[in-house]
Amino acid sequence: MKKITVLVQSKDMDPALKTMGARGVLHIEHQNAPHSDDIAVLEEKLNHVSRAIEILPDLEKEKHVPAEPEKIVSEILHIAEKKEISLENMKKINRDIDAWKEWGDFDPEVMDDLKDKGIWVRLCKISKNELDGLPENVITEVLLKKRKIFYCAVISREEVNLPFKSLSLPDIGLQEMHGLKMREEEGLKTLGKRLKDLAVFKKALNTYRNELESLVNFNRAMAGAGRHESISYLVGYCPSSRADMLQKLAEKEKWGIVIEEPAESDKVPTLIKNPRWVEIIKPVFSMIKTIPGYKELDISFWFLLFFSVFFGMLVGDAGYGILFLLLNLIAHIRLGKSVRDKSIFFLTYVLSVSTIIWGFFTGTFFGQAYLQGKLPALLPYLTDNSNVQNLCFLIGAIHLSIAHAWRFIRKAPSLKAFAEAGWIAMLWAAYFIAKALILGGGFSRYGKWFLISGASLIILFTEPRKNIFKAIGLGIGSFLLHAMNSFTDVVSYIRLFAVGAASVAVADAFNNIAMTMGYGSFISGLMTALILLLGHTLNILLGAMAVLVHGMRLNLLEFSSHLDMEWSGVEY
């Protein structure tokens, strides 16, 4: 990135901004607070149209219908407000119906009329003891008994203090409540139909929203520009490859321009460019909203590679993988033309294939137990839990070693690079320690050499200085602070085994439950099919959650922390 400062006469700022906006190369850094009354009005309009677009239902075939956007937006928001009020009314009516349906239909106004004539009628819910303890000057009519509670009408010629609370009467009777509910339901149907009619304007509203976004950005750039007497200036960032083009444009338009390297304190935006086959991981980064800082590394390739492996191990069932593949293929065929960024389809193909491969490696197809002897694992080695745990530790050591190897390359030829080599050795020492402690067996002699050499390199080269004793002191501090983390980070990869094994166990459990029902009759066959469907659907959902929690964590926490990444970037 290059830091760009463009200077123009204030009177020429408007056309200059439009010219630069048409090129779309400058990421602007505001010099003043980008606020004004015009911006506030535009932002309010933008919020309204965005909300209106969210409210409108999708149509299978949208058409760009000419519209008066502000009028349409106003109507949509008015309908949405009426719909919200109607839904609240429905909730209240339903609560009232539930509260009074056991009393039957009565008119509260009649009871008020009786009160005016000196007859007091109160409705109460009381126990047997309270019923027996009523004063003699009242008449009690038991309308309903529910469990040990009596629903009573207490009638008297004068207002009598009762030893319990009477119910507050509703405003209307039960029959009128049902009528009101029907009217609200009809109103909701009418509002829904009108929204469906307005959905033909959705494409036009999207165009209007884009225009508003451009206007908001333009006005923010105008308000945020720096000013000095009759000169206005913009400060921003531009990819190095396009700086020459911007300079030629400035010469043509007679602007002043300064092109320089960003300073350490500058908040430089991040522009990520990858080959198309690596770009398929972009939907994941968009979902979790993470951008590496300008001076941080782009881990897209390694994220894609290991995320695919983690996905396969966590879901771990060839049957699920084939199901994902088929559903994704159908979605791609049906929706491919309407989806601009097709990365999500290609990413799902990769993840599905990874799941299928791991499933066939371990002999897992909608479970494992029922297949013993029928579908042999392609890699019998992976059917042993100890071997899979060992593989998890191995993957962890490799994954984290890549992070430190990357840091080694970036620090070379500085002596500090040797400290990264030391951390790689420590990770492999942690691998052998994990094997010894968790899987049993002695501590390998290779592990001892990794531990000794790694600790030595870290202590000597973490902060190399002329004063060797100070350097060693700083190195020991770093070693003691991070050595245990290296071990726990490698061990944390055992989650791949634990979650994968749990997924297989859940699938087998539902298979066993379903098989106990059998297929002897239509009902039992239906129940078996239902149990299998619900069980495996639940297991797939749990697998998806596991991928989000564990698959993401191993990349964004363990791997990224060993790369010393903070994910503090701003997208260009």
C-alpha cells in the first residue's frame, strides 16, 4: 500500500471526488469528523431502505420495476409497523382467551349493570377451605372444579369483603375475543399480501440503496476532507500497483499529489489477493468478520488446507459427506445463476470430499458399528483410538510448526530467527511428551534432543544482545512464559479425535435405537425411519457446531497465536 495525499482547490473538490470515486482506488482516511445534516438525512434514508428490503419477501423471478423508492419504502415500513402492532394485539388476545376460556362466554357489561342495581357478582378461584369459610350473606355458584381449585361466582346484595382476591374482569367477553382475533388474523393476511405485491420493487430498492450508499460515502469524503484556506486535501491509501495510475490522473486533472510509504502509526487497510482456488475460503472469513492487520500474514491457504482436514475429521462420516455433496450440487444448479460469489459452493465441495475421504478411511457411513465386516476401513490404522489420537498430536505439531517456520523466514537473517527454530523443536518435544503421557510408552530420545536444542535456541536468541547475560535472562523469561503453552496447544488438537468419536457414537446410538423398533409393521417402520432421520439430522447439526467451535478455534486461536496475529485489520 502507498499513502496518498491529494490536494485540490476547495471549489474543485466536488468534481475531483467524483473523478476519484469513478476510479475507486483510494481508501479514504478522514481528516475531520465526517458529519453534517445532509449526511444524517442520507443515512436515515439508507437505514429505512435497508430495513424495507429486509422486510420484503424474496421472489423466484425478480424484475426491475420502475418505482418511486421513497414512497414505496414509506409504505413498506408503515405496513411493517401495523403488522408489529397487530402481532402484539394477537399475543394479548391469545393470553386473554387462555385466561378466560374455562369460565365460558359472558358479557362483563352485564355484570357492571347488575352492580348498578345492587347485585354484586365476583369471579374467584378458591380452595375447598376458602369455599367452606364464605360468609352466610353471599351466594356461591361453583362453575368449574379443576383439580383442587373451585371456579366460583360469588353473589351478594352488597359489597362484601371476601377473605381472598376476586378476578379483574376482562373488557370483552370470550366470543368477542375470538371475533377480534379473527379480524386481526384477516388484517395480517391482508398486510402480508400487500408486502408480497410490493416485492416486485425489491430489485429497484436495491439499486436505490446502492445509490444512497454512494451518496453517503461521497458526502462523508467531502465532509471528512482536510482544509487549509482555499485548499482541500484528501488522505488515503492505494495499492502500490495503482499508484502510478493515480499520479497520472492527478497530473491530468491538475491536482497536487504526494505518494509515500505509510508510517508505523498509520492505520493502513488490508487488501488480500489470492488465487481463485484459495479464494473459496473467503465466505468463512466473511462470516466470522476477521481481517489480518496490514503487516500481518495472510493465512488463507493454510486456513483452507487445515480447515478442510479438521472438517473431515470432526464430521467424519462418508454418508454425511455424500449428503452434503448432493445437496450442495442441487443448490449450485438451482441457485448458481442468482448467486454472484460462488465460492461457498466450491468450498462445500471441498469440505464434502474431505468428509467422504475420512469416512471411507475409517469405515464410517451413517455410523460405524452396524458396518463391521461389511464396509472395511481403507486405513485400518485409523480404527484404533490410540492411533487417531497420535495423528491428532502429529497434525498439531505440523500445523504449529508451519506458523513458526513462517516467522523464521520473516525474521531471517536476524539472529532472532533461531528462536523460531527453537520453538519448532519445542513443539516436537511437546508432541513426544504428549505421546508418552497420554498414549503411554517412554519418552523418545528424539524428544529429549528436541527439548534440549529447542530450549537452548530460545534462551540464546529470543532477545540477542551484546550483554549475553541479559540476553539469556530475557530468553529464560520467554521460555518459561510460553513453553507450557506449546505443550497444551499440541495436546488441544486431541479435540479432533474426541468430537469425531462422539459423532460416530451418537450415530451408532440412534441406529441401535431405530433397529430395536424393527420393520415388522407400517407403524414400526415409520418410527424407525423417523428416529433415523431425526437422529442423524441432530448429529449433523452437532457436527456443524463442532466445526464452528473447534475447527475455527484451531486456526484462529492456536495457529494464529503462534503467528502472533491479532486480526486487527480494516478491509480495503
